[in-house]
Amino acid sequence: MEYSPHSPKHDVWLSSGIGAVIAVLMLPVLANFRIVLSPAHTAIFIAGMALLALTGYGIAHVSSKRWPVVMQIVKFATVGVLNSSIDLGVLNTLIAVTGIPLGLWFSVFKSVSFLVAVTNSYFWNKYWTFRATHASSLKEIAQFFIVNVGGFLINVGVASFVVNVIGAPAGFPLRAWANLGALSAAVFSMTWNFIGLKFIVFKR
């Protein structure tokens, strides 16, 4: 598999589109924080996220001419933010529907949201981040699964540890603490996943 630092023009549209989708997925998260945007502010938020993602891609494109790996890192980070947004969007939707922000059910909700995000991760990272052109094989899917099982254990474990063991400080909103636990878990699992995907699953 060959990776070129010169990305096709459609990557520009993909980057801005990802930014817009991230903004939409963050709306239920904001709602759980009691932040409800007006239609005008929602449009501005979505446009702003699209512009932010596009700006990040532009900076990476320039930098990648000297350091090709920069583009992979930025694309992986962009997909990672998308995955985290899917993770948080599904998690907050489940919390909002059930009204349960902690305990065993939180771990179940976190597992479901993480698995949805991982499915999205496979396709974006294979065909966009690492530019794999070959058909999927059982070996590749197995490797991806193994890497993400590790990421899954790290993600759910760290999130559950922060929420259920450390616990929210006195007076801190439980729903906000649940999201902080999920975000802290994402940092650890994304680092693990990048190393595993680059050097094992989608290696050149």
C-alpha cells in the first residue's frame, strides 16, 4: 500500500463534511449539558466546525509535503474526533432516553456507543487515513478486531474507572462527569489504535 502526501481534491470536501457531522453529533451532548442552540446558532456551530476541520486539513496538507506522516496523523485525529462524536452522541442519547448516567448501565451504554464508533472507524481509516486500496480480508479484519479489542478495553475501562471509581467531585453534574470520563478514555484508546492500525493492520 502506498501513501501519498498529496491528497485528492475530494479530501477537502470530506474534511469539511466530517466537521459538519461532528457538530450535528455534538448537539445531543450539548443538550445533556442543558445547552440548547437556536436554529441560527446551530447553523453557525455546524459551519464553524466544518471550517475548523477544513483549516486543520489545510495545515496538514502543507506540512505533509515535508513530513508525509503528518497527513496520516491529522486524518486519523479527524476520524478520531468523528468517532468520539459518534461515541458521545450515542452515549448521550441513551442517557437522555433512560435517565441513567452512572452504574452498570453506564458501562453497557458506553460499550454500545464505542462499538458503533469502531465500525465507523474501520472504513474511514482504511480507505481515507491509510489509503488502503485492497479488498478487506479475514486476516485484516481479525487484526483490526484485535487492535480494537485492546482499544475497547482501554476505552471502557478508563471511562468506567473515572466515572464509577474516581467519581464526580461534590456538586459536579453527573452527566458532565460521564462525558469527561468518556473523553479521557478516548485519548488513551486513540493513541493505542493509531499505533496498531499504522504498524499492524494497514501497514504498507
